[in-house]
Amino acid sequence: MDRRRFSKIAAISILGTSASPQIPVWSKSPSFESFRLGGPVFEKYDSPEAWVLALKKLGYRAAYCPVGLNAKSDDIKAYEKAAKDADILIAEVGAWSNPISPDPKMAKEAFEKCTASLELADKIGAKCCVNIAGSRHRENWSGPHPDNFSDETFEMIVETTRKIIDEVNPTRTFFTLEAMPWIFPESPDAYLRLIKAINRKSFAVHLDPVNMMVSPEVFFRNGELIKESFKKLGPYIKSCHAKDLILKQGTYMPQFDEVRPGMGAMDYRVFLTELRNFPEIPLMMEHLQTAEEYEAGADYIRKVAGEM
């Protein structure tokens, strides 16, 4: 939505037609102008300037890390400066791997990827480096396994996360774990348990409410889960993912499918309301296939924000 048009709508909705309007409490919270939405960039770029231009065309104020693990120091500094000058927040560096794999070779490679990703996040000034905890499944690095919720696995996650953080000792970023429905952390309370057990100031939370939809009850009351997450974890949250979810009809056992924002039942009104209290937490769309899908998802999120 055009910002001038939004400002006019916002002014009308706040002031109404009364000569002595009563300003609602929410008007004092951070405005939609400060909202940091981001997603992948499909347009090719070969310089920090081209990258920033591509982001501005999309209306993004947050971005995924624009360089890879083998990037040269000068390139990292150049992209960091370009982002800062353009008021673009580099949200996260993905370290997607399985550091608790029962396969020693896979676990070692994953550990090295996590430390390299965390180091890159620290160098480029990203809000966080993010991974999932992994899985005890030998073939499926992110899949369900009978041992995933065991006490032994919990301790493995704690020990591995400590080692990753201690290996890098970041000073500007955080190592975060994203929730998954079939391994810790799968709920706000599981996050709190991990934060206490890991006991590292550089450990934090990456919030993806869709990944905590572990039952139809939670799914249909997802707004309450989002509120609980921000209430318990707010200061620890460094980045969020924006997705949506549907519960399939005509099945006897629950089956969920990811869809783009606006096509499912996720309560984005609650999600954006909570984010207003944390204007520096980016909201990053993911898992869509085309630029057009991301555009539609962004339009929906902005529409909800505008209506609020």
C-alpha cells in the first residue's frame, strides 16, 4: 500500500469525525512504517547496490543474508554497509543441517556448517544464525524419530548448541533454533527450558508459529499460541518466519499443509499486533516457489497491517 494513502487512512481511523477525538492506546505503539517484512530476492544481483535496489523494488525492509559462507571479507563489509545505509535489516543466516545426526560424518559436517554460518552472521551483522535442532533420524535430517523427544536428545541439543556458540563466541549476533513439531523446541515452554539449560547469552529464539502447530487444538487457537510465545519469549526472539497453514478436510487423522500467507488459518492480526512491540524483529517469508507467490503473500500481510 502507498505510504501516503496508509497515513491518510490511519489518520481517519484514529481521528474519526469528532472534533475532540479520543486517541486509542494502540496509536502510541510503533507504526506500520517501522514494520520489517522480507523474503527471498529472485532478481539477480552482482553488487551491494543492485541487491539493495532489488529489495526496495519489493518493498522489503529486511533481507536474508546476501552472501555465502565463502564470501570474501571485503564483500561482507560492503553488503553490511549497503544494508545499513539503506535501513535494511539482515535478518538471518541459515545453517540448515543436522548436528545431532547419528551419522558421525553428517554430524561433524553439520557442526562445521553451523559454526561457519554463525561466524558469517557475526561478521555481516545479521540478527541471527538459524538452524533447527536436527533429528536422530539417520537419513532424514529434519524428520520425525522415536528418540527425538528423549532426555538424551535434549541433552545432545544442549551440548551441541553450547559447542557451536563457544567455538565462535559471537559478539554481534545470536545462534537460534527454530521450532519443529517433532523435536525440541516444539513449544514456548520447551524454548524456555532450552534457554535455561544452554545458559549462553548468545543463544536466542527464532519464532515460526506454523512449526508449532502440533494438533488441531493448537491450530484452531493459534492466536493464543502466538500471544503466549511473545509473552514468554519476546526479548529472546531475533527473527520470525511468515507462513500459513491449512488443516486438510476429509481425513480421519490430522494432516497439515503449508500455504502462502493469507490462504490458511494463521492469525496474522495477532501476529502483527505482537510484532508492533518489537519493531526490530524481522518477519521473513519462506518456502514459496515463485516471485509472484511472495508478492501475493507480502500484499496480504501488508493489507492486514494496513487494516489494523
